[in-house]
Amino acid sequence: MLQGEVKLARGLIGSVLAGALRAQLWKGLGKWLRFLRAD
């Protein structure tokens, strides 16, 4: 039972981290696009 909970928690943390990383990536991409357009 504990093993399953650990796996679940790991998956949850992983998905949250992946989401945050993706958000940062999109933010950076938007910044770059604006920078290129301004040029």
C-alpha cells in the first residue's frame, strides 16, 4: 500500500514539475518572439 502511495506522489510531483517547466518554456518562447518581432 505504501509503495503505491509513493508511486502516486512521485507521479503527481513529476507532472507538476513538468507543467511548471512547460510554462517557463512557453514564457521564454513568447519573450523571444516579441524580441524578434520588435527587431
